Amino acid sequence: MKHDALNYRYWIVLGVVAAAVLVLLPARPAPAWLHPDRLPVPMQEATPTATFTPPTRMPTSTSVPTPLPSPTPPLPAGAADPSLPPGNNAYVVPQIGPPGTEFRFEAAGFAPRETVAVWLEGPDGKTLDVVDTPGSQVLADRNGSIARERLRVVTTPDFADGIWTFNALGLTSQQQSFVYFRVSRDAVQVDTQATPRAIPPAGNGSRLGAMLHDTLPTQGDAFILPIVAPAGTTFTFTVEGFTPGEDVGSWVVHPDGTITNVDPLLIVMDRAGRIAVTIRTDGFGNGAHAANAKGLLSETTAAAAFFITNDYLAGPGTPRPPQSNGVVTPEEGGVGTIFLMRGEGFLPNEQLELWTTEPDGVYTLFREYARADEQGRIGVDPALNIQTTAEYLPGVYGVHFRGVTSNARADLYCTLTFVGGGYSSDAHAVPSVRGGQFRTQVAGWLSR
């Protein structure tokens, strides 16, 4: 008992001392995160964070037998079928399955409350009704979507192998949406029920360009992803420079000065002494928080500030800000749209800070710099093209650049209009924050 009490007092003293060290940081300017009554005043437009693969636990060496080659391995139901043609403002889950598979459909782009005819077309050109109403008709909601109709078809043995088409036609607007799926007796049947994802609420589009990361300092070789997000987001705090194998303690200092210790099970170290700390923010208040870490053997210390706010939520209905020093083509589109992003106005070959903002309110600063070309442009060579998939949340996406030398800005925005499968339209649902393909695509462009 006496040992436990001493150990407890040790960690309290250590936390207070580390918090004091962080206060004395000379890092980036304006450490407003230390003062809950002085929230940082954002500049004009916002910036994205880096895509970074955190270290994982060191794998144990095991002998894995080499599988025998299969000349024609079956495609799993639910897998993407690259041979399918692109659809238009419609979505299907799964994309492929044998007879007996339940295929679920959604479509959007119609006039509010209009009647929409829906039907299937088989490989032989024959048509089938999707619903039993006269004319196989459903009603679009106020957003022009038929997602709430929960359209689904269980394929029977009568369904021929091949590519089928789900069609939806607005009888007033004449808007036609469609998507392709494949029936294949070689596909493996799996459970395709998706976990619902809440649609992010609309936000204030004028806030999306507000740059916040300049007010969030770091100490040591530390980085945090994302850097700004709503409460409930899981942040990853990474630090390099510890002695491999040493014990590391981690804690979070909140805006009011209170401290939350991080469960040691959420601190993972790789062979090089780099740690990845998982920080769960359920119940965190708005404002600037500071993630801290200290090696018990090396006494290496590090910290990174992050901000909790709903200011960057940009779900459906959020006004898209005007492009700044750039062009996005098109500016708006449904699932499958490829958005071409180009920016200009920088110095030749200038290093550029890069950050992204997403509909779920996540603002990610990338650790690596982008670089302008010889004419001060970005997105030309290599091209910055964002191809949306059904995994993208609907709403406004932003890609932001700032010149390290010139301080020039380019802020590029696009709006994904279609609500893909597996979403919940419940207005009371909490937005789900998912590690997005959007950040992965931007990071892939950055690494080229």
C-alpha cells in the first residue's frame, strides 16, 4: 500500500512538472491553448493535416505456409469489382454476389419530394420491378435522395450471371441515376450488412479556411493526427527518440489545467523507439489540449497541442467557400466524381504547408511539405485529382496550401452531394469520424 501511494504521488508530481515544462515551450507562436479563456482567433481559411501511418506492435516471427496457387480465385461478395462501368449518383452494396445475395440500393440527385421510378435491367436487357408499388415508384426526400426507401433485392436462382443495372428516374426532373452490380455464382457469400455512419451536420462554410495549426505548438520530435476535430475523435500522438524498450508514460493536459493519464495499453513502441499513443477524446471539452509523453529511462519528453471544436463540420448543406488562388473541376458531384484541383500564386519551387478539412470536422496537418513547380503552381505535375468512392462522407472537402516563404495561400474546395450506402439520416446521430480515403489520396499525391 505504501509503495502504491508513493508511486501515485510520483506520477502526480511528474504530470505537474511536465505540464510546467510544456508551458515554457518556445515552440510555435501564440500558445493560446494554455489559456481556455483566450481561444485562438482563426485567420482566413483552413489547412489539412498529414497522412501518417503510426507504428504498430512488433510482429512475432512466425512461419507462414505458402498457399497453393489458385487459377481462378473466387471474388468475395462485397468486394469492389473493377470491371464494372461507373455509375451516376447511385450506390449498391455489395457490388458482386451469387444468387441469394441481398443487394441494397440508394440514389440521389432528384428534385425534392418528386416521384422516382426504379427498376432493374438484366444482362439480357429484360427489366424487373424493384418495389411492388404501381409502376415501381418511390418518393424522394427533401434532399432529392431515395436512401430512406431502403431499396433492396434478394437475387434468386433465376437471376442470370452477368452485369445488372439498377435504374432510378425522376418523373419530374427527368434526372436518371444508375449503378451496376454483378451476379456471379463464383462469388463467395458473405455478410454484407454495413455499420451505419451518421451524416455530418451542416456547418459554417466561412470557417473552413480558418488556419488554426499555427497556434498549436509542439515540443520535441512529436506530431499529432489530426490536429483539430470534434470531441469523440480518436487522435494519434507520435513521438520519436525514446530508448527502444523503455517504459513511456503519457497524459493529456486539458484547457482548465486538469490532467488525464493515458492507459499504458494505448502506448505502442516500435523497434526504433518511436511511440504511437491513441488518445480517445469522448467527453473532452472544446479548446486546446496538450498530449505529453516522457521516457522513464531516457527522460525524453515531448508534447503536441490539439484542438477540440465543431467549427470545421461541413456536412450536406454547408455553403462551399469560393476557391482561393485555384480552380476545382467540377466543384460539385456525386460518388465516383473525380475532382481536379489546381492552385497557383506561389514562388517557384517554394515549400508549402499542406492541410485538409473534411465534412466530419477533421482538420489534418501533414507532416511533409508540398512543393510548387517552377511556375509557382500545385496540382499540375503531378496532378492532384481526388476520386470519390462510396466510403466518402457527403459534404464539403478542402485542400489548403500556404507558402513557407511567401505566406501565399491557395484554398481548394469540392462538394460531394450524394449520400452513399450505410449512412444514417438520423439528425440526432453523432457524426462518425473515419480515417478517410480523402487524406490517403492527398498523401499519395504528396509522396509522388
